[in-house]
Amino acid sequence: MRIAATPIKNEPSILPIADSFPKSHVLFLFLNRKGDSMGVRIEPIPNSVRVRISGDVETTLSVPYEDDDRFLVALSDGTLLVGSYDEDLRCKFDVARDGAGIVRFEGEAAFVDWRVEWATISVYDANVVELSELTPMPLFPDLEDILN
């Protein structure tokens, strides 16, 4: 089941996603409908487990978590950030995958300098962060069967 919504009055939209990602961990997808491009600032809200995204996308997200204190923030430019909280609710971001934008950090905030059309947040999943080893496909599978 996939759920979609049409934006109203050219404002940012919230699209709930039911099964587009593994284990349905993604909560919401935020779309940018602005014409200008400036990138985004991603920063934790002090003394809470929420993240504020401002710039091309304007929203506040509750950080989902399970047994792990890490979470993922994905952006439309291909950037994947891993956020983590310590015991004192201090947040730190690291780049899991580089996207088209330049990522820089100032204190607890992360800046992505590129046009961002959407942002999403999910629980941490190592299968998303760590790329698996790909096995090459044989060039001539019928020939290999004959030779073996």
C-alpha cells in the first residue's frame, strides 16, 4: 500500500510512506515547493529528541528510535546523515553517504549546501548505511556451464 498526497496552495507537503523503505521505518517525507534554492540546516532542538530542518525544507521532526541511539536523515540530493544522541541528549551528525551537496558541521548543526526538495528521517538500519559486497555476474553463463 502506497499513500500519496497532492500539495495544496504550493506549500510544503507531508507524504506518509507506508512501505517504500525496508521495515517501514520512514515516518514522513517533506517536499519543498519553493522556487529559491539555498540548502538546509539540520539541528537538534535542545533537551528533546527532535530535529529542526530549516532552509529549502522547513519542519520539525521527532527522532524515531528503537534500541539504538542512532537515526538516519536522508535528503533529496543523495546525502545520508547518521545522527546519534549521547546520555546528556547532545546530538552529533556524521556523513554516511555523500550526496551532491557539500556538508559542513558547526557545533551540533549540519549544513547541506545544495538544493533540497525533500528530507526524511528514520531509525538506524545498518543495511542502509553499509553497502553490501556485490558479486559480478558471469559474462557468458551458457559457456561456463559447458566448460564445467
